[in-house]
Amino acid sequence: MNAELVSYGRRVAELAHEHPDKHAIIFLPQEGTVRKVTWRELNERSIQIARLLIDCGVQRGSSVIVGLPNCPEHFMVLYAIWKAGGLAIPVRFDLPAPERDQIIELAKPAVAIADWSPEVKHVKQLTTADLSATLDRSTDALPDVIPHPGKAICSGGSTGRPKIIVDPRPWAKIPGESSMALRNGLSPGQVQLVAGPLYHQSPLVWSHEGLFEDHTLILLERFDAKKAACAIETYRVNWAFLAPIMMRRIILLDDLAEYDLSSLQAIFHTAAPCPPWVKRAWIDIVGAENLYEGFGSAENFGAASIRGDEWLEHPDSVGRPRQCDVKILDESGTEVPNGVVGDIYFRPFKGSLEDYYYYIGSPPVRTTEDGFATVGDMGWVDDDGYLHIADRRVDMIITGGANVYPAEIETVLTEHREVSDVAVIGVPDDEWGRRVHAVVQPRSYSDPPSVGELNEFCRERLSAYKAPKSYEFVQQLPRDATGKLRRRSLVDERSNGSWPSMQWVKERQDER
């Protein structure tokens, strides 16, 4: 089988040979001039950087952490890692030191590529200046290698510590034969908008899927609704992955009607529930048959998808399972009838679960004896076999398409000297879908710490998107006799509008 596969490193070399002066990436920074990268430059720079990595000890099976923001170098570095046979682990470029160090401890990378200051002492760090210094290295082709594995994604965990989700499959494919891409409107030769951060699963995977299929990427340094709409018009974008919060912000542009979006052939969205009115607005723009939604996880062993015209017939569904079986089980492991909510379990058609993922820093997901597995999502299946999402068994908060685990934030807040107890929950929010909300029991209810102080405390220790966007002070958190927090009651009270009376409610509504 491997003889039929083409490595990502080889593919970029093939396309550089076919049309060296065609643009592979057009980078739109927040400020400054547009930067255009040809296929020749992408291939040659990845070779030069790969030679540096090999000199640093990177080889088959080596892990390399990449802590760069959205920029052309992000792609050059990942292709360099793959040309050297390594495993690429993208992380948020501005990770707080404690979180960053935990990931490094788990990954045990040969090299970390980032502009972290001060430099991390217990791993070799290469900066963008080091990358620039490779310009005089040879661009002669390196031996072709298929990384196995080639990609991993970092995630939070229910214990409050991060984990690494590794895709163990060969990091290679056959050009033009991605059934998943074809089902989501992606085809060879398109112009693709990359609007999300490259340390997230979907922007990372779909941008490299696009490059493999000879796309020109229009890469935003950071998402901005107006810049995204302008890029679609200016560069005649054909395909884009957009998280629902991005879709919403574009739709709410006051001058949206002034942009020509007619070049769009397909939009794919996932990562969080999409408000029906937002989905219908995008159907009006691209057509129902050109709007695609997916539901799955970075573990890759099961997914569902649906097209806009199907969705109109099955509102609120995320579609039918694709290349997998699905069943809904109750807490005892018994399969429930259609229409009844339970845990969502998937089983891939081919291979075993170990062929699709493994964790570093966490035990495996829950499984059944017959090979089904769940990552904690809850839902139900209708009589036509369409999957509907209900909630999550675990307390993970999906805010703006990002996954946030309350335990991690609670651990940080309980380190504050004036915090006696805390519960972090997700509450409804028109902008983010769910807002990270901290219910704080202070040591002194009459003289609690200021929100500014708590906010600064969290921002020093957590990524910005994980820090609470609102705070509430209560005299006593609802815990039972064993000390277990009745989190569900907190969520329900605040979700249905029946907020309990309290002396202190403080909120901040800043952007990420």
C-alpha cells in the first residue's frame, strides 16, 4: 500500500517542479505588506530547514514542537519536519510558560521551533532567526520519507492537564483520492482561505489537504471578519473552513452586501454548534448544496457529515456517520432506541481504534467490547439515521470553536490566595456560543478580590481564550456531603435565565 502513497514532502517537490512560480501561499498580515510564496520557495526553504533539523538530531520518529503564529514559515517548518521523517506538534505560539512546559514534558521533543523568551532551558529551541540563517544551505532534494506518525494535536484534559493526540497513520496520501475532501466540496486547484489558527486541528489539516491538492492558500495572520470578506473578493476564494463564530461575524458585517463572494464554491464548518440563523444566512450566500458541516474529533475514529440541502430536511442534525458505525448507549452501556439521548459511540469500518489515534499524557477513550468508542459527546439518532448532538458527558466548554476544560482553569484560580473555592462553567453567549464563566467563592464574601486581579492572575497562567470572560461571587458553592460539586445545577440555573440573587456580579467582555 505504501508504494501507492505520496509523502507530503514529495508532493510539495512535485508541485514545485510542475509550476515553480505559481503562488502556493499568499499571506495577509494584520499590518504590513502582503507576502507571496511560490511553490519553488516553499519547497526549497523546507529542504534548507530540514537540513538544520537533521543537524539538530531530528530523524524518523522524532517529535518537533512548532510554536509559530500563522505565517508562511509555519508551513515551511512542517514540511521540513516531514522531509526529515519527524512528528510535527503545532502549539499555540503564545502559550503561558506552565502550560508550554507541561506539553514539552509530555512530548519530549528533539527540537522546539518558537520565539519564546526567555528560551526554554530543557529543550533545544530554534527561533525564526535560526530559520532565516539557513538561506545559504543546499536545496538539493533529500531522500523521500513517509513520516509514521507525522501529526499530533495538543488538547486540554478533564484532569486539567494537557494531552497530545497522535495520528499514528502514515502521513501520506494519494493525490485526488481523498473521499473526505470530496464530500466537503474540496477539489484540486482551488483557492482556499485559511482563517483559523494553525495549531487547531481543522485549519491545520484542511490547509495541508489543500496544498496537497495544488491549492493556493490565502493565509490570514489572525481572523478578522472584514479582512476575510475582503480576501474572498480580492483573491477569488473558492473554498474555506470557517468555525461558526467566524461565520457569524462575517454575516454581521454592516457592509457585507458590498463584498463579492460569488467565487465561493463551498464552505465547510465544524468545531462547535452553528446557530440555525447563521447556517441559513450562509445557505443564502453559497447555496444549500455547497455548505458542508462535519462532526468528529481529533481522534479520527468516527465522524458524521451533512450538506446544507440535507440539513434543511433534518434541521439541527450533524448528519449521517461516514466510514464508521454509530450507536447511542446509556450509562450502563445499553443501546437506546432512536430519539433517546445517550453517549455517542463510533466504530471505524476499517482497522482497530489503535490505527486512528493514541494519547500521550492521558488514558485511552472509553470503549466497548465490540470496538466502539466515545470521546464524551452525547446525542441521539433519528429514524432516518441522522445524528443530533445533545450535550457533553464531560464538562468541556466549547467557546468560539475552542475546547476549554474547567478543571484546568479551576486549578489556576484556586491557587489565588483570596479564592476559597471555584467552579468554572459554560453559560450561553450570543458571540461565543458558550462563555467561560467562573463562579468564585471568595475567602471574604464582603471583600472579594477584584475581577481585574483575577483576570491578570489567569492571563499569566492560561492562554487568553481559556481565561474566564465573566466572574460571579457567591457565599457557598453547591457541594454534596462527599465534596462533589453539583456543577449541573450551576449550569442549569444560568442557562435558563434563573440566576440566583447575589451580592457581586462582575463581567468583562473583551475579545480574545
